[in-house]
Amino acid sequence: MPFSVRQIHTTLWLVIGCSLVATALTIAQMFSLSKIVGRVFLAHGTLPQVMPLLFWLLAIVVVRALVIWGREVLARRGAVRVKVDLRQRLFAHLLRLGPAFCQGERTGELVATASEGIERLDPYISRYLPQIYLSVLAPLLILLFIFPLDWSSAVLLLITAPIIPLLMFLIGSYAEQHMQRQWLALSRMSAHFLDVIQGLTTIKLFGREMAERERIARISEGFRTKTMQVLRIAFLSGGVLEFMTTAAIGLVAVTLGIRLLNRGISFEDAFLVLLLAPEFYRPLRDLGTHRHAGMEGKASAQRIAELLETPLPVQSSATAEQRPEQPLTLTLTDLSYTYPDATASALQDVTLMLRPGTCTALVGRSGAGKSTLVNLLLRFLGAQGGSISVNGLPLAALPVEQWREYIALVPQRPYLFAGSVAANIRLARPNASFEEIERAAEQAGALEFIQRLPRGFETEIGEQGGRLSAGQLQRLALARAFLKDAPLLILDEPTSHLDPESEALFRRSLERLLPGRTALIIAHRYNTIANADQVAVLDAGRLVECGSPASLLASNSTFARLIESQREELPIL
């Protein structure tokens, strides 16, 4: 399980205690009822004679109802507390795992696990877990009461009781497999729904609406089939459980009837045992009922535990807070990294220096290792060979969160959250004033288009900034970099989706941002990297060339051939 019983240890025992008190009150209730029936039907007692017993019975019923209510409140609160804690832990762990992990997962499946998966733990915690203990303690309490009254009935109850747990064990292992498949089908369906919604434009463009509807129908039908299989097992096990319980109660009743006719037991004692027999089997029967819901929670819990146990890609060795002085000099020495299950290294023995106040352009064909190098600098991945140092300090010795305070990133596809323009820029520095946000937008060349928006900085831009153009998104990402004012600037192909006018505006804004910083730009377009101080060329994970753009173009270099091939394919370069 992804949580420890210790988290709800006190609550669990309070719930069990309330249930045992409710069981004791049930015994008292049945005892009073048997006395009332005996006095009325056998002793022909009048209403005044049985009135004290009736008031006593009413008081027991009221107190028992209050105890059961308290038990339910405690159980629910314990479950909610565990779910809140577990959701926070899971979300925090996903944040620590970072984008390198999430890129290999289906977002919809992760969302389903963090929402529906955790909610499915509720019946396991609030119902099934306490019932495991109650299925032993409550029948034992009833048995201890019956034994002095009628030891033969107590023995009969004791002999028939194990039938129900045995039945649950036989059916449970088979049902658990089907529940695991049901949860997997639900996760896949959630993931596919999210894919379809996010890719709605592409689906409409290629006229794939009908195909996607059919695919969703197939996935939904598969989930329905697996759900019905689980329900059939649940109904079958519930029916068999009820039959076995009823048969056991019937056996006790027949035995008591025969002994009553033979005057082997008094009516009051026989009637009391008969009233308590269903209560004796009830905790065992409830265990079977709650076990079905508990197994549903267990199926999702396995996935939650798997996520929580996923090792972090970056294990920091920082023991104390260290702050490198600005400006920053980054030194990469024999840097290597290989992705899991990959046959070739993404980076191999890369040695490079990024000096303060200079701009380094990182170029290479797709798959050369550029993004991997950036992920290592951002510490989304941990180097497997070699080292990265900052002003002579090993990067691994710096706390991850503190190191990222030194970095401003302008990605190829900036992500903007549903919210206002100001809120999205303020992500770079949450305590920034409006004047500082406005100044950053002006420096990034974004102020003009922001002021034309219906509500200016308070305009809602939609999910992923869907109401803005690519150039506007890029300028907002640049405004974040201005607002953060970090000494290390990383730009990942910032102009790849821009038209010439937007690109020219972006380059002018970039010229205001670069001075005094250590900058790394990943780019393919020559006009984006023409003013770089040095160009580092990656090929199949290796650094093959490093020099100024002019010197590399003047020679028969890999960089020159790469630029020439791009000019032939894209004349605008």
C-alpha cells in the first residue's frame, strides 16, 4: 500500500472501538427485546410492567445510533486525511521526477491515478481496513456472551464461522485480477480522452472525427466489459455469501427449535441466541462486501505505489546551502548520459565551457543530444559520467531548487497556464509588482500587443495560451526571463515557429536581455546564432567542433555543411 497504517493508527482504533461498543449495545438491545417478548407473550405482562424495559430499549437504540454515527465520521475523516496526504505526496513526487519522467508517461493516465485512483482508496481505508479487525473481534464478543447462556449454540456458531472467510479467499484472488484489468482499462480510457481533447485541431483538420469516435467507442466498450465482469463476480460472491450466511443462521434456528420443543433450552435464551446469530455473521458478511470495494482501491494503489517508488532522476549530494557568486562560469567535463533501454549514448565525453557575458550556440541535427545537454544543465536528468561545475563548485553539490533560481529558460514551445497574462508572467517571480511585470513585458516587446487585448494584463489567455499567436507566446516567455533576471539564460530554438517579423522583434528583445549573462542558445537558423561568441556542434552525442561562427563557416566544417544544407531546404535561412 502507498500509505502506512500508522498514519491513521489512532483513528483506526477509535473506529474499531466504536464498532465494538455498537456490538455490545446490539447485544444489550437484543437482550432487552428477548426479555420484553418473554414477559409479554409468556408471562402475559402488561404495558406498565414492561415500560421500564421499553425505555431501556429506546435508550440503547438511540445511543447505538449515535455511536455508529461517530464511527462513520471518524472513518471518513481518517480516509480523507490519508487521501489528502497521499495526493500531496504523489504530486510532490511527480514534480521532483520532472518533465524527463512525465514525457515517457501518458498525462491522462497520471491525472486519473492522482484523482480517481486516490478516491478509490476511500472504501479500503474507511470500510475494509477496520472490518478486517471487526470480523474477528465483534463475533468473538458475541460468542463470549452466548457461551455461558448456551454453549452448544456457541460451538455451532464457531464451527460455521470460517466458511465465509474461506469463500472470500477462494473468490478474492480471481476477482482481484479482473479489478486490476478494469483499472488499467479506465486509465487508458482517461489517457485517450485527454489525447483527443488536446489534439482536437489535428483531428478536425484531417477529418478523423468518425475514426476517433469509433476508437473511443471500442475503448469504452472494453472498459464496460471489464466492469461487468467485475460486477458479475461481485454479485455472484455476494449471492453465495448471503446463501451461506442464511444457511448457517437456519441451521442454528433449526437446532434451537428442536431443543426448545424438547425443553432443552428456555424460550428467552433460545430467542436471544436466534436474535444474535445474524449479528454474529454480520461482521463476516460485511467483510466480504467491503472486500470487493477494498480490492478496487488496491488495484489503483499498486499504480500509486509504483509512481511513489520511482527513483528520482537527480539525487542531490548537497549537504549545506552553497551559493555560487555571479556571474557564472559553467564547465562541462567529459559529460555523458545514456537513456534507459537505449543502445547508444545521448551524450558522450562532452567538454565545453560557458563563460560569463558570452553567448554559446548549440547546434546539431535532430537527435544529436542538444535537449539532453539542456536537461542536464536544468537538472531534470543527472549526469552518468563526467561532471558539471559552476564557478568551480560541483553542480551536484548545489540544492536543485536553489540552482534553478539562477536559470531563466525560454523553451521552443512555451507553456502558459489558463489564467491572466499578468499571472503567467509573474510565474518567474511571484512577489513581483505590477510595475515590474509591465517593465518586463516592455523589454520583451510584448507590451504593445498586451495593451491591445480586451482587458490588458488581466486578459484570460485560455489553456496553453490558446488565444495567442506563436510570436506572442514567445514574447511572454521572454518577458518571464526579463522578470526573473537570472544570470544563466537558456533558449531552446526560440525562433523556430516565428515568422520573419516576429523573429526580428524577438532578436531585438534578446539583444537587451543577453548582456552580462551566461547564455546558451539552441538554434538552427543562422541569423539567430550569427552573433554568438562561440558555436558548439554536436553530432551523435559528441562535441565535434567549437569555435566562432565566422571561423567555422570559413572552413569545411560540420557547422558549415549543416548551415548550407538548411539554406538549401529553407531559403529563408
